[in-house]
Amino acid sequence: MIIQDRDIRLAIFDLDGTLIDSTTLWDEIDVRFFAKRGMEVPPNYGKRIAHMGLKNGAVWTKQTFLPNESADDILQEWKDACRHAYEEELPLKLGAINALQALKDRGVSLAVATANAREFYEPCLKRLGIYDYFEHILDVNAVDSGKDSSKIYDLLSGRFGLSAENVLVLEDTFGPMATALSAGYLVAGVYDDKSSFHPEDYAGKCSFFVPSWEDFIAKLG
């Protein structure tokens, strides 16, 4: 499939905020977590830890804001707060399954690169009926590297025997977009109306902007 003069053979999807409508959940968890400690959420906190994965995010939160707490306890608190939502409640973003099917119909392989934990995303993807769309799923906890490194994208591409030139990365946050873009990937900046980003903010941060999955499908032709 040709997009922007590239022969795209693999699409690597982020999950939270890209395929799964979960941004608001994590914002609420952050607010409750810091309020419990008599604090407000630090500026840009959610964006800062979004690419780290839960374990590394808990370590960073302890070191930066809560030196007297245990990273394991922070991690467990987050897990307890979000488990039910992933297992029972969180929906797909509108049109997401149609986008996955459109890519498969055009012969593009699908994979996932996520900062979430397997114990949450696996039951969620199975409940939502999209787990089997993906040939490979990797999370930053398994590769021991956040999305401030291209390692997770490179490992997935390697599993398909592809270079960055033939891979499309789809992300909703700017840090991972910049990581993938600088590593030579074609990058789709997926709009999330639950985030604080505005459509104009994506200019220069990705290869092209995806205002909705319907628009993305139309772009495929």
C-alpha cells in the first residue's frame, strides 16, 4: 500500500488514546492519586510518563515527587485503579476497527507497540474483538525501553523483516511521534479529542495528521 510515496507493509499501532478510548481514565487516576496525597497533578505529568510503561512510570514518580513511598506500592495502586475499566468498560475509539480492517484488506500487517501492561491490554483487546488483528504485540515493559527510544518499533519491524521505510507508526502523543519520525518511520498523528492537544498542534510533529479514523480510511483510497 502506497502512502506518501512509501510502500507500507506494516502498521504499528499505539493503544491508549489511539485505538482505545482511555485518555480520560488515566487523567482521572492521576488526579485521584495526587489528591490522596494532598497534591495537585504536576504540570505535564501525564504526557511525561505516558511513554514509560507502568513500572518505570512508578519508579520515576517516586524519585521525582514521592521519595518516601515505594514504587511497588505506587504501581499496585495504579493497577487497582484501572483494572476493572480495561476488563469491563473501556471502548474502542470510533471507527478504529474499520481502520484495522481497511489496512488488512490492503495487505498490510498489523502490530501493537504500547506502554500499557499485558495484564490490562490483553483482556481489553479480546473483549473488544480486535486481539486477533495483530500478528505481534509488544509493550515497553517487555523490551525494557520507553517510547523515548525507537527500540520497540525497531524490534517489531525486525520481526516482519522490514526497515523503517516500509512501516507506518500510529501514535496520539507527541513524544513517541518524534521518536518514530527521527528513526525514519512514516508517522500518523492520531487526534484524541479527550487530550489537551488541538489539531493545529500536530503540525511538524508527524508525517501526516489523522483527525478521525474515517478520514484515515479515506486517505487510503
